[in-house]
Amino acid sequence: MFARLAFVFALALSALAHAATPDQIAKARAEADALIKATDATDLFENVTTSDLPAVRHLASGMVCTFAPGAAFNEVYVFPDKPRGEHVSCKTTIDGFDLGFFANHYPNEVMTAEHELRTAVAARLVRQPPITKWQGSEPFAAVEREGLPKHVTARVATEQDGQKSYYRMSIAIVGSWSLFQLAIGPADKALAGDQLAETRMVDTLSTIVHPTKP
């Protein structure tokens, strides 16, 4: 059952990108433009859509965000806590899993992924309902790709109003940028969601380290 769900999640984004028609690509590009304009960030993000999946690139960090077309959770956001463009995020949702990426600039600090992950987990303890270490199925194995910065991951569980949820937090350090991924979804789809998140984390790191022109 878990293997089948993992396969479905792994295909959820990539399958849509095959054999896209010009109209589908145009629609996706229009959605990507709208996401950028909605947060008044045309100076910070560029539209890099080449398929029927909307995609935007954060110019300063190189982070590329890919969205499920038309998902209600789709968002590009610029945080006001730092100089403009030095703390941004993008979010989407796929089959009940919310996926968010956060690029945060620390130009004058020496960081480690492990320290940043501990900080992120501590912050979630304050903001979210009580969380505990994940005790369910074994997580999906980390994807290794040569030449990419390492990423570290914490997996926790929470329960609110009788509903159990799975949280996955991953962090990598790329130069003076911290790339933080948050994935949240139903506990009974934890393994599939973990595979989806792991694949997206590695793909996103790859877009930063090995950028391509749209």
C-alpha cells in the first residue's frame, strides 16, 4: 500500500509536465506571472515556466519553485523581517500534502544545516500543536546526488482535533543562503509524502547549484 502511494506521489508533478500543449504552457506561465504579481515581487522573481507546471525563480538565491496548477495553496511570499528579497517563500499542495520552501539569507553568519534544523524544530514547538518524534513507518531513503549540498531532515507527528499529521522539515546551506523545506500532510500518507518531499528537496537544490535558462 505504501509503495503504491509513494509511486503516485512521485508522479504527481512530473506526469503533468509531459506532452504539454502550447495552450497548457501559456496557462501555466500566466499563473506563474499572477503568483509573482500577487505579492508585488516582479523585481525578485522571474517566470521560468517551460511546461504545464507553473515555475518561478528567486533571483537572489536561485531557488526555483514549481507549483501544482491551480492549487488553492499556491503562493509566493516576501517576508518583511529582512532587507527586501532576503527572506522569501513559495508554497503549493499536492494530494493533501502542503509543501513550502523558504530561502533565508545570512550574509554575515557561519551556519550549519544541523543548527538551522534544530532552530526550525524549536520554532515549530512554539507555533504548532504539541509535536512528537515520528514513530510510524520508516522514512523514504535520502536521495544522493553528486555535487549538491547535504540536507538534514527531522520528521515529527502532531495531532489536532483528532487528526494526526506528519511534518517533515529539511534544511540545506547553499553559500550564504539557508534553504528550508516544510512538508505537512496526513499521517496515513507519511511514507508517500516523505518521498515526494525528498525528491522535491533534491530537485530544488539542483536548480540552485546547476541553474538553467528557461
